[in-house]
Amino acid sequence: MLYAIRHVTRFDYAQPVGFARCNLRLKPILWSGQTIEDYSLKVEPGGRTYPARAEAGLANVVRLVVESPATSLTIESIARMRVERLLPIPSPSDPDLATIAALARVSRDISPASPASYLFPSPLIPLDPHIARWCAEELDPKRGVLDAAIALATRIQRDFAFDATATLVDTPPREAFEQRRGVCQDFAQIMITGLRAMGLPAAYASGYLRTLPPPGQPRLVGADATHAWVLLWCGPDLGWVGVDPTNGIWMAEDHVVIAIGRDYADIAPIDGIVLGTGAQNMHVSVDVEPLTEPAA
């Protein structure tokens, strides 16, 4: 599948802002099953941009510095992506969860994609005994890793209600868990909490999900949004496998990975500081347009 992706973020300020210094994590990373055919970044009214090192996680980071007074700032990220990713198929020969946990503990991989980097609690995803017990019902150590992963994802999709008004970006996993509602970030954090509690390497993936309009309705331009799901390390042979607890599905050709981290704090699309007074409004528009249809 070939996609044209346009992600526009606009900030409007009540008073002119004299200085801004931001980290942009908008360019999709190179990852298994996806390649970048073209990419561009536009900033209006302008500013200095230069590459920066990702302090944590896997991300393409660009530093933006705006030093001229401005009442608005528009950041436009445009990518042309090819995604060719097969669906995982659970098999009786898959390693079980106990084996995966043991392999992760002895791994000597020190790269950003090392399973050891995603074994432990992180600032936004602490260990929680209540979530751990609930998730453990699907995580028998003797269960095959792929079978367990999709079982937990579908249980979250079934038992939790999607409610965009229920949580905020900084809502702790425990709060979303107790009210059994939230958004994709909440469901990913709950699943990661349960996996890490079992000693399994689980990462937070941020990106795009192609959405399909209702039958007979046109696709709405700009109506898509960023999405979050889970990557589970399934051993050296299977590697990192994506699973989407919001929809109870595997990461496949409809998913485009922007960045991977321990939690959202590692890979927020835009963060930084702005020096100014008065209120600010932010508007985000995302369009994921398929340019080719998948084979039957």
C-alpha cells in the first residue's frame, strides 16, 4: 500500500511569541514493513531547523528554533510511504511467554531497539498491581507469545469503551483502567503495563492508522488522527510484532509507524518551550490518503 500523508499542526497565540524552541518527531522512521519514498517539512512563518539526536526511543528528531515574533506557527509534515507488512499468524511452534521473558533478560543488544530498553516501568507507564492482575488472565507463561498478544488486545478492545472525552494526554493508566474507557493512548498504556509486569519487553508505538469511511460516503480529508498501539518483542526470530488494542487487531498495512518509545513522553510529535504571554490554541489536521489499493 502506498500512502500520501499530510500532518498539519497550527498554533495561534493571543500575543506575539518572541521565541520558541521545539522538538519535532514527525518524519516516520525506517521500520520493518515500511519505507519512505519522499518527505518534506514546512514551517510558517519560518525558523531554523536542524537534526537532533533522539534522547530516548526510536525517532527522527528535528529541532526547530523560532526567533522572530509571531502570532501563529504552522508546521506541515508531508510523507509518501510504502507499507507492505504481513499479518502475524500464531503457531504452536511460537515461543511461550516464559521463554520470551528469559531471552529478554539475557539479551546483549544495546541498540535503541534492544528488548532490554522496554522491560521496565517508565515515567508515564508505572507498574500497577491491579492492571497486572487483570492482564495476567491472558498471559499464562506457557502460552504462545503471538496467541497471548492478540488475546490480550482483543480483550481490551472488548471490555473498554472508546471515549475521547474520558481522559487527557497525561491521564495515568490506572485512571483509564478503573473507568474502563479512554482513547488509544490509554489502551496501549494498559496493555504495556500488563506485559511489562510479566517481564515482557513492550514498547509504545505512535503513528497513523488508515481509516475507512462508511459505505457510500466519501473519505474526509484531514479527518484522520495520530494513533497509538503496542509493540511486543517476540524473540530473535519473530522480532518486534505490533498489536493494536484499540481495535483488537495486528499492526499491518493500515498502520504507519512514526516513532517508538517507552511511553508517549519519549516520542511526542511536538514538544518544547514557547516564550510569550496570553493563551494559545492548537489545531491538528491529519490526512492519510491511500494511493494504491491492496491486492485481493
